[in-house]
Amino acid sequence: MASPEPGTRKPKPSKTKTRGSSPKPAWQREMVMERIRILFNQAGESFRDHPERSRRYVEMALRLSTRYNVRFPHELKRSFCRKCHSFLVPGANAKIRTSPSQRAVTLTCMECGHVARHPYRKEKKSDN
Ligand SMILES: [Zn+2]
């Protein structure tokens, strides 16, 4: 009879179980999302003078999104090329077309020629 503990003690949930790939906490995803937005802002700002630098920002954002498993916001998905990772500015290095028959917006990267199709969401764009 050496144990002086009567009753049962509830174990504190201080240790988080890590089995496989644990989901990242919400605050971290928020933080990463914020960083991605900042990177895209910087990409937009440096595009005019240093387009190759804005590609760097895009790649940094891509790396963050894969590492932390954070999905890009819709509006950002359209602003870079999935193939060559160029930051895309319609009118400068990208062509944007609406295709009513496919109910999609096509975005052509003029750097590598890659065409991305983005199905319509809520907003409608009627300009050519
Ligand atoms: Zn491209």
C-alpha cells in the first residue's frame, strides 16, 4: 500500500496526439493566409518594375500553401500561372476571356502560353 492517491485523477490533455499528419491549427492557417496575401500584394507592386521578382513572390506563396496545406483564395488563384508561376496581369502578360458556352473565364499566360479555365462563380464579368 504505497500509493497515497485515492480516487482517480483525470489526465490533463496537455500532450497533443500526433498521428500521421495532424491538422494545422486554425490560427496558423490564418497567419499563412495572411502571409500569402501579403506576398501577392508585393508581387503586384513589384510587377511593373521587376516582373521576375513578382514571380519569386508567387513561388514563395506557393511554397507556403503546400507546406501548411492552405488553399489559395479564389481571387489569388487567378492572378498567377500554374505552369510557370508568373504573376499574371491581364493586359500586361495575360489575356482574360469570358467563355459563356463553358461558363468559365479563361486566362492565358503570355509568358508560357498556358491556359487556365476558371468556372464562373457568383460574380459575372460582362466585359471582353
Ligand atoms: Zn505561364
